[in-house]
Amino acid sequence: MSNMYKFPLKMHVGAPCEAIVKIDEEVKRGQLIAIPTGLGANIHSSVNGVIKNIDDTTIYIEASIEQNEDFVKISDNLSILESIKEAGVVGAGGAGFPTSVKLGKEMPGGSIIANCVECEPILSHNIAIIEENPDMVLRGVKYAMECVKAEHGYIAIKDIHKKAIKALESKLANYPSIKIHEMPNLYPMGEERAIIHEIFDMWLEPTQLPLEANCAICNCETLCNIVRAVEDRKPVIDKDITVGGKLGNHKNENVFFQVPIGTSIKTMIEKCGGIDGEYGEIIVGGPYTGKAGNIDEDSMTKMSGGIIVTIPFPTYEGKVGLLVCACGANEERLRDLASKMGSDVVDVQKCKNVVDIRGNSKCKEPGT
């Protein structure tokens, strides 16, 4: 196992953070090591160790041999919103939007929605935490509601997750303002506008944000990080993740809770018995929207949702066309896959429901 941990200065939507530590400085687990220069979120060390290098994109920390679960706590006597900001909470589902900004506007009479849909195949750590600790998720919704003065709370979860729903129902009596909304088992039902349509029977335009529906949507793990910040004064230094695919332990879904951020992808794969024979690539994220990773270079960030080892690529040395969809891989990713199969891309078409919004593809009616 490697004892070098990498902390990208950009683990969020916005500008890269600025390092506030120096090479050879000793740091403690939970210590603040980088701060935003604009839109962004604080970054804290997840290990006790020594700063070995800092470049334009990354802080490198050599972890001490002896580690423990203790951490440097964020300040006491902070509001919920201030706690979220100081702890560096961002969208843990992969979007990475700073949660203190998302919850920075009051919405009296509005709603907080917990996105527990976990739409991508294989990924299963969000459902697992609900099954094991449903009260934490519900407390997260409660804190978010208090933060923005919302009146209603909803848990958006696919109807196939019976065990998780039952676990939530067992605690729901303590949270009269929160309801469970069961979603159909469709992709991409976890998209924000699809969730809003299912709950409120309204379609937001692709240009509109959930605020237009007087609501805010937070990922399940993000809400748990709010609870940790508020109750335990814990910064975001650990990450839940699913590791799956072509692995030595032959388990397609390996769930890990609270793994130190900065842990190498290679280390996580080794925890699952290594790679089983030949493979195609390592996907960081989900099968549909994840990106190709580098097993020797990449590490877990606040936004890492999954690590998936794929089967070897089939060879097709012919001509192919690409159908670009807002709900799946973008053109760059599809070209990358075609290249790895030896194919020649001769045409690119967009799904009829795709609209271009400031250079990004959006679906007119996701989940339909």
C-alpha cells in the first residue's frame, strides 16, 4: 500500500484552491491545507504526515506509519451554514458544487430533497449507508432544511431499494416534515430536473436550477457530511466509494465507508484482490458518466463515486458513428472509447432531446 496521498487543489466546481502549507511541514489529519480563491471549498488533510511536494494542481502528503481516527475539528459555535463552509462540504455524488453556496439562500416554504436515487449501475454506497444508518440521512435533511428555512423534506429513492426504504420508514416518525418519494427504476432518474418532475410534476427548463422550483437537492453522502460537520465538527476528509468490475475477489460491488481522501486508486483496487487478469480500463465514477482513470496516478477526491475495472475492449477496426446523449458519455469520452477499440469515427449525431447550454449538453426531459 502506498503511503503517498494526493490532494488535488480542485475537488469542486470553481477555481483551484490555494495551498496554505509548505514543503516539509508536518500536518495532522483534519488540518486545513488549502483554501478557495473564488468559488470553491476548503481542503483538509485526511492523514497525519509531512508535505512532500506542492505543484500547480496537487498537494502531496507522505503519511506517517501510525494513523488513527482522530482529527482536527472545525471551529465550535458556528451556524449550520458556517459549519458546512468551514468543513469543505461539496456535492459528493460527483458534481462537486460547494454546498455552502447551494444552501446559502433561504427558501421559506421550500423543500430540501435528498438525492438517494444512486442512478449509475454498480455504484451502491449511498444505498448501503441508508440501510445501515438511515437516521443520519434524515438528520442531514433536517439540518439542510433548518439552514435554508425550508418547510418540506423529501427522500428521492428508487422503488427497487426495498430494504433501504424500510430502514428509512423505521425512523420517519421522528421527522414529520420529511417524506419518502419512491422513484421508478429508470436512468437517469437521479438527474435533478427528473427528480423535480417526479416529486412536483413540473419540468424546469434546461437552463433553470432547482432554486426555480423553490428547492435544493443534495446527494445522500453530502447530507451525511453535513451531519458530521454539525455534530462531530468533522471536515470532509473521508469518502464513501464503490469499487467494482474485474477484481480478484470476484465481487462486483465492494462498498467502502469513510476512506481517507487522497488514497490512491491502486490501493483501493488492491483491497479488492487486485485486477483479475486482462482488463480494458479503469473508470473513475459510474459506468455511464465516469472518466477513464490512471491506476498509477489517480487518487480519491471528494467527488469520487466509484472505481470500476472493465473487461478488455473488443476490437472493431471499422467505421462507427457516435450518438451523443446528455444523460451519458460526452463526445470526448465516446471518441476515447472508439479509439481504444481501434475504430474510425466517421460521424457524430446528438440525441434529439439534447440542447446546448453554455457549452454543456442538457436533456430536455431526462428520465422520460
